[in-house]
Amino acid sequence: MVDLFCHQLAASGLASGERCLAITDTRWDPACAAACLEAARRLGAVTSGVVLDANRPLDGGALEPVLDAGLVVYMTSFTLHYRPEIRAALDRGARVLAAMQPAAVLRRLPYDAEVRRRVTAGAALLGPAREIRITSPAGTQLRMDKTGRRALANDGVADRRGELDFWTAGMVQTAQLEGTLEGRLVLDAGDCCFKLGLFVEHPVTIRFERGRAVAFEGGDDATRIRQEITASGDAGAFVAGHMAWGMDARAEWGPHLFTSPEAGGCAHTEAFDGNVQIEIGSNDDAAFGGRNRSRGHLGLCLRRASVWLDGTPILSDGRFVPPAMRPRG
């Protein structure tokens, strides 16, 4: 584990004498934070750690140490990239790396230069695009506007000033303009909702109007998805937040749907090469810069989709069209 963290922290540009802060909580595997701190020490960094109480809300001073760190690595059972302290650290120029996957997934999907090459090429095309269109053989027909929204090239390391990234991510993402997603999303049998740990057994259709999910069809699976969104308890939970496509050929489409120290990690599903994700709920974190605030955040991933950016094909039936975005070999 220490060698693994040495690889990831070095790729994140951790320098000798730089301050590295490791954050974990009382639910997460303590071996991860311990390995992170030892790796940072071996790289010559000045190290410190914070253990949060997973059963209580964060108090006002719990994350103050992030304001002095050059690299923040957090391994927690809840997200921190919506926190104002993390946003302030990024604005100051700190780098933040989320390592919210169990050790087995971290080992399988460490930083890889091939993934960086591909996501960089994908984000370069997505960044200036205005309209995104998505279809699938199961019946998906979606259009959205992302004019002015940034494209995120998640390659699993945070090596640039003010960068937030996710170890194991391997994907390109953007937050569309709220209120612009129109059409229907169809999850075919075998597609998934990873927050629920659910591979759908029968097609599920979700209809969007003016950026909101307004209808759910498809039996028990559709009911579970609708109930999960409703349980968030706010209107923003039904608003489409962001879209993404996976670009890591090492990731598996398998039973890796929960994010916890004991179960698998949903990074496999999100990063799976050629899959497309539509997320419903919050997109106002420090990375996306969207305007929809919600307690809900539900990712829906489908395979064999096709994507067009301003009419130019990017993904065709789950395979990338531009040569620069294709895996080598």
C-alpha cells in the first residue's frame, strides 16, 4: 500500500518539503491513511492527518488544516468536495485528491499515462462544445446544452494548482446548463444505477423536460430509482446535474457498485471504457461549478451509447471515434 501511494502522490507532484494532509474518518480503512502518510514522508513531504467522526456532521474547525496544505488526500465515507474549506483551498492553489475507493480498487486502477492521454484528448473536444446529443440502441434520445461549462479530464492525480481529481476516475465530465436536458434516457438490461448497487433487469425509461426528470417507467427498477430521488427530500434531486463518459480500459463492468471499505468501488463502473453516465442531482461542487444544489446525487450508467458534440460523432455504439481517444493496442 505504501508503494502504491508513493506512485500516486509522486504522480500528483508531491514535492520534498511540501505539506501533505491526509483526511479519513472513523468508518474508513485506517490502513489507507497510514499508507498515505508514510508514502508522503518517503517523498520528503511534511505530513499531518485528520480523522473525522463519521457519525457526526463536520464542525466549523474540522477541516481548517486544509488551508495550509499543498496536497490534500481524503479517504472518507462521505464526500468533501462540496465543503467551503475545500473550495477555499483550491482557490488558494492547493491540489485535492479524493481516494474514496477500497484498497482493492485503488490497486487495480492507479495513475496511468495512457488514461491521461485519452481523457486529455476527450476533454479538449468536450470543452468548447455547446450541444451534446446522446442515443442508444435501447431508445435513449437526449440533448443538452453545456455552453460555457468546463470539461473535466479526470486522470486520477491532482498535479496542477487548484485541481481536484479522483483516484480511479478515468473519465471526462461536464455539468450541462440546468434546464436544458430534454428527451428520454433508457437503461437497458445490464445497465446500472451504482448508488443503489443495481443492475437493471428490465429496461427503465426516464423522461426529462427542461432539465428535470418528470416520468419513470420500467417496473420495480424504475420505482426504486424514483424512490431514491424522492428520498433526498428536495426539488433539486430531480434536476439533471452532469454527464460523463468512461475512458479506462482496465475498468470492469461487474459487481463493483458500492463505494465503501468493505464492498467494491463504483469507480469501475464510472470509468468503464465507452460507458456514458447521466447524473441526476447536485452539480455545485468545487469541480463542476454548476448551480444545482441538492442532497441527491444519482449516477446512471449505460453501455453501447453514441455521443455527438455539436453534430460531430465522438462515441459510436460504445466505441470512440476520434483516433486520439481510442486505446492503443
